[in-house]
Amino acid sequence: MDRIAQSSFLIIDDSNIIQSATRALLMKLGVPMNNIISTANAKGAVQACSKRKFDIILIDHNLGTGSTGLQLLEYLHFKNLLSRRALVFIVTGNDSQEVFFGYSQHEPDGYLIKPIRSEDIIKRVTAGLQKREYCDILHQAYTNNGLPSVKPLFAKAPDTAALKGGILYVADLLTEQQQYEEAQAMLAGLLQVHDVLQAKVKQTEILVAQKNYQQALEQVNKLIRFNPFNVRLLKLKTTICTFTEQWEEAEESILQHIQLHSGNIEQTLTLAWVHLIHLDLEKAIPQLIKTAQLLPHSMWDTPGRRGMILFADLMALQRKNDSSALKNWRLDGAWSRLCNDPKSRLRGKGPQKALLAIQALLNEDNDKAQHILTLVEDKEVVDFETIYLLCWAYSRLGDKNNFSRYQQLSEKTQAPVSEGLANLQDIALNGLYEANQNQKNTVDSNTEKPKGSIVLDETN
């Protein structure tokens, strides 16, 4: 009880009633009012975490307005707004397997089912705080005197759960400092005493960090055979397969992952890029369009990624040979239709101009496309996907110089992306020029076409 009373809490729930009830419960357990902050949405949570570090964060799964606790948790991790010491508990009234699969790769400290009961808070939070205190002791010893001073402390672990968590914690510290052999030895020692799946997963992740992909793939396949519903293992296999360019196995593991957690944006995007590498638009288009209703409110939402969805929409029209729809296609209307939100817009002038140029190319108006592309300013190109769209247009025009110029800019873009996805995108871009030149239609580019007006969506 004393541990809980001395902790700071952040409550994130779109219901004011539940916020008040949770706050009252915590105060009844001795937590001072000024140590309890509550907010109704992801924006408020980000602001709160930017101002202070919380000991315990209670995140409701359904935050309203299309946003979820999972999207928030991803964003907080990406922005490094959660301290290593923070305990994260997912609060939900939905105990479906898909919800748990979605959060499992982020390894929250536990789940609390609504309505929250005081005994659940006491049991789960106290256990988490006890493990954290033990990890703090290990961290301090490691910082002051190195690994030799840590090992004797394992015998002083308060319980088995703390011992397992402490060894995994130290293994993470060693891995971060690229002391891979020491980390592997630490995990092997744990596995001699306890069969801990998390330790086996970390061993495989270390092999990937060492670029020992063959051994890593053998190990992850063995683990998946006995743990077919572990999304972290499936994601790890996908990463290995993308680095080794084993595309069929990569696609198989992604599809297994998506079957368990259909709302996983990263895996859906990864699958789309696997298909884009081979210019297999028939398979890439539905995956890209699927993300239209998933992107908003997520950390993956960027102007270029919205642009890629609209690119898929354009290519779908071309594949249907719907020339009338191609000519009448509009940025704002297409995005509102795909994301099912009439107020939502494509942001960013870079992807807007790139898409208008691609539309012109698909309408066989190369002059208009070239004119639009000259209007693009480097400051408008802020993510990889916008670069890909511009490079796609320049590859269709056979403009190798401008293609190469934007290709070089891709190294300077900063947007949420996993290592495996970044690798896929680089492969797709590197092969785009030659592939697009081979596939482009043989049309008379000198045919006179009216330039027409260029209408950008000014909404940002």
C-alpha cells in the first residue's frame, strides 16, 4: 500500500465518470490528489507525459474519436515519452484476443478489466512496483561497478517474478551497449533455471542485431512452432525475412500476424511494400487502401503515407481502365471517401503535387506532369513516401537526374518506421526506375495536351 501511495498516476480514459471513479479509488488507497493526473484523450496524455514522468500509467483501450490506447502507446514509445521505470497497465472492457495480441508486442505490465477493483490495483501495481525497485537496484549496481557487481544481487531477488524480470532487464542494458555475448550468457543462465519465452525471444533479437540471420531464422521458426500466436515472434520473423529477401516467407508471417491483429498498421504497410518491390500493384493496392481508416490518430500518420493510399486509389482506377474517373479524380474527395471522414484532408503540398503529377501521367499528359513537378519545393518533401511518389513520376518520365536527386534525399527523411520497413522501402526505391521504365506504356509524349489548372488542397 505504501508503494502505491507514494506513486504518481496518469489516467487516460474518454469517460469522465470512469476518470472520477478511478481517481477516487486511488485516493482511497492513499495516493495524494496532486499525484493523480487524468485526461480524456491521446493529445492530453502526450502533453502530460511531456511535462513530467509518471510512475504508473493507466491507458483505456477505447479513447473515442477513432483513437485507441494502442495507438497512443506506440506514439509515446516512439517519442521516448515513457521512462524505462514507468509501469503501463491497459484498462479495457473488451477482453477479446485481438486487443491482447495488439498490445502484446509492447509488453505492458498488465491488464485491468473494467470496472477496476481496488484489489486488482493493489495486487498488480504492487507487484510491478516491487519488480521495478529491484531493477533499479540492479541498474545502480551496473552503473557504478559493472556486471560483476550485479550477479550477486540475483540471489537477493524478492521473488521469482522479480528475478526473471531483473535478468531480462540487465540483458537489455547489455544489448543496448552492444555487449551481445554477455547478454546471451545472462539469458542462457536464466533459461537453465526457468523456461522463459521472453528470454528466448531476446536471444533471437540479439542474433538479428549481430546480423546472424540464418541462425536467427532457425531459432524463430522453432519458437513459432510452439507459440503460433505470439505476434512478437511473427514480427521478428518478418524482419529477418526482409533482410534476407525471403519474400514468400515474409508474406506468410505478415499474413499470420494480421490474422491475429487485423489493425496492425506497421505489418499492413510492410506487406504493401513487399508487393511494391515487385511492382505487384494488384496485391499492394488493397493493403494500402486498407490503412486509410487506420492511419488517422496513429503515429504512422504522415502526409506521404496518406499520399501512398491515394496513389493506390489512382492506380486502381487505371487498372479498371476508367479514363473518365481518372480525369475527374480529386484529392480531397478521394481521401474523404477512403478514410470515411468528410472532414479529413490530405496534408502537405509535396504529396499533393506528386499525386497531381501522377494523375496527369496516367491521363497521358506528360507536359502537365512535368509542369507540376517543377513546382515542388524541397521543404515540401518531408517523408520517404513523398519521395517515392516523386520518384515514381520521374521514372515514368524517364528523368534519371531528378529521380536520383530525390533518391538521395530519402536518407534525410525522419518519420516513424521500423528497421525492417525502412529496408523494404530502400529496396523498392532502388529498383523503381528500371522497373517503371520497363512497364510504362508506349505513348507519344509529344502529343499536345492542355496544361489545365492545378488545384491544391490548402488544408494542413
